[in-house]
Amino acid sequence: MYERFTDRARKVMQIANQEAQRFNHEYIGTEHILLGLVKEGSGVAANVLKNLDVDLRKIRLEVEKIVQTGPGGIEFALGQRPHTPRAKKVIEYSVDEARNLNHNYVGTEHLLLGLLREEEGVAAQVLMNLGLKLDDVRLEVLNLIGSLPATGGESRRRQPTTPALDSFGRDLTELARQGKLGPLVGRQAELRVLFEVLGCRDGRSPLLLGEAGVGKAALVAGLARAIADRAVPEWLRDRRVVELHVARLWGDSDDWTEAAKRVQAVFNEARRAKDIILFIPDLVSTLWVAGGGLTARHIHAELLLMVRRGRSSCILSATPADYTRCAERWGPLGPAVQPVAVRATTVEETVAVLHAVRGRYEEHHHVKVADGALAAVAQAADRLPGALPGKAVQLLDRCATRARLNAWTQTPAVDLAITEIDAQIERLNNDKESAVADQDFQRAAALRDLADKLKQEKERRISERGTPDVAIVDAAIVADVARDLAPPA
């Protein structure tokens, strides 16, 4: 039933089932789907409802006014409840709405459009009770996805949205704005070449060529950070770098035509939006091995066709060996693609990279890395197989784990007890949030008190155990780990 649903749309239906369970209903109705759309919180439909000042609390109150909480007591296989006839109609309408919009997927926006078409359903009644006109909600959906025609000489279209890219890609520029991408150390020459290629009229798709571990993905992340910081030429300002993985497009589809439609939807959105730079890191590396299945061959052929047409800016990456095998099997990628060499860093440059990332590993492992250890890591990694700085970062991670393990002085019994207490606290907090959402504040307060008692018990056990000293990653640990990782003579 959900074959063409995006991940967010599937999540909405999962939440709808959970909402039906909370109401003790033996079915999934239109009201539960509406609650799922709002509670999912990040899809197009949720944004539409937010724009219309609709929130979960108001919807839940209206649902409670219209339908009664059920007696419960019926267990369902895997917890999945049957759909009411109106809910089934909503799903059929959603597929129909996607088809009418020439979309090859069913997203949260199509589910909302389906709810609006089923005017006799509880969901439509809830929206009308909140003072909304169904036609106005529909217009807001179409407006947000950029599907309204121009009227009266003035376009009502907003900046086009990209639901397919949002489902199958990852917006690196937005992650950079949120501070979730690591720093780019050095690489100014390569970054400048990226600027040049992306600014070309023709052949504006760079192919990053370098051995595994040289930092090709880090270079693209650095581009995203530069765009987020507006430290780029004018032709790159306000662009979005979206990472697209071939495996996500391929997914679990056995129908290559559906997979190809996903590819077309992604590239159509990128071309229509005009501000998208697609980063496809695994295209070339998987092209030459994608000969086993019909779906694999066709989706890679479709991707190749889109890249060769050069209608959208793409960044590809590959090792020289993978690119050679790809060219031998599939032919050259054509004039739309320009190779960009990405070299391995020197030992001195690697030390600078390790300084930049040290804080992330200290925080993750709860250790301290001595300054002298960084140079030792870079020098030891240089003698190991692979390319710098990637293998040096992996070595630092392993050394931090070794230092933490050496300092581990907890007895297994105490450690397991604390872990179990943490799990109980997490369960109580989840139950408390559910109780607050259901406005059962008395139960929420009781759950909070239980969690507080468990926290006190955890503190007591920790104090009895004692706090171990912070582990230090030093040159001795680096030498020890490097010796274990060294290939046999």
C-alpha cells in the first residue's frame, strides 16, 4: 500500500497507527493521519499547517470533541490497525494527487491533499472547526510546492520546494548553517578550482579524483560551509549543496521504472529550483560494479544520462582506479564533467587537520589528547596503508578508544546497573512526553517523580564507584595502536 510513499510519508502512517493506539481505537481513520502529519513535523504538509497556525494540541482537542476514546483491549499483529473506508480513500486520493502533479512519489503534501478531498472525514471536519477553509489549505499546499499557475500577470509561486531531494538527499548547506559539519583545513587551492568549475557556462560538474581517504567529501563539506558563510563568488551565493546517495534512490525497489522515475524527479527538481548543486559521491564507484541486476543497471544508466546532459550542476567523486573501470565499462562521462585532482595531505598538513578535529573525538570518548600525540598520530599513520588525512583521523579515533578502555575501572555489575537505570529513565521520559501530549498531567507528574528517584539512585551508585581519571591519549598509546594496525611484514 505504501510502495511509492517517501520516508516521511511512511513515518506519518506509523505515527497515525500510534495515535490510534493512544485513543484506544481499533482502526486508523482520517483524524489519525492528520495527527500524524502534524506530529511528524518536518514534511511539506507540516509546514503548510504551521503556516496556517495549526498545532497538534488544537487538533487533538478537536479530535477528542468529535470522536470518543475507545475501550481498547484488542491486540493487533505487529500493532498495525486496519484503515477505515475513508482513510483508504485518502490514500487513493493521495496517489491520484501525486499523479496529477507529475510526481513519481507520494509525500506528506499528497496525503494532506487527500485528506482535503475526503470532505466527509473527521480530519476535514477538524480543520473546518479550526476556522480553516479546505480550498485555502489546498491553495497553500500548491503554493508551497510551486505548482500554482501565474494569475493576473503576477505569479503566486514561491521558491520551488524539492520534496524528492528532501526525501532522497541531505542538504549539506543547511547542516553547515547548523554547525554540524567539520572544518575544512587547508585545501584552498582545490576549493578555488571547485569555484571555477561550478562557475563555467558549460562543463560545470566537477569530478573529484583522489585515493580513498584524501578528503574528497570533506572538500565538498567545505564548499557547503563557504556557501553558508557567504564566502564564495556571487555565482555560488544562495546555492544549496545536496548530497545524494545512489543506494537511497535504488532503495528496495524491484521495478527499475519506478527507480528511474525517482532519478528523474530529483533532477527535475534540481533544474527547476536552479540553486541546487548535487553531490553524488558513490555514482562512479558503483557504476562499474552495477552489472548484477536489472534495476541497478537501469538506474545507473539513467543517472549517467542526466549527468551527461549537463542541465544541473553535479559534483562526483571517485578514485582513479574506479574512474578507469567506469570509463572502460560505461564510456567517458562526457564534456559536462571536469576532473579535479584531490591530493593526499602531507604529514604537516595532517597534523593541522588533527588539531581541527581533536575536540570532536575528545568529547565523544571523554578523553584528552596530548598535543604531542597529534604529531605521533600523523607520523604513524603515514606508515600505514591508505591516504592521509583519512587514515590519520581513523587512527586518532582508535587511539582515543584504546585510552578510554585502558582507564576503564568500573566493575561489570555496577556498569550494567547504571546502564539499566539510564534505560529506565529514558522509558519514563518517553512515557511522560506521551502523557503531556495526551494532557494527562497527573500521570506525567508521577512519571517525572519516578525518573527523579532513579536519577538519585544513579548518582548514588556513581559516587560509590568513584569517578575514574580522565584518560590521556599520548605517544605511547599511539605507538601501541599503530603497532597493532601495521600490516604483517
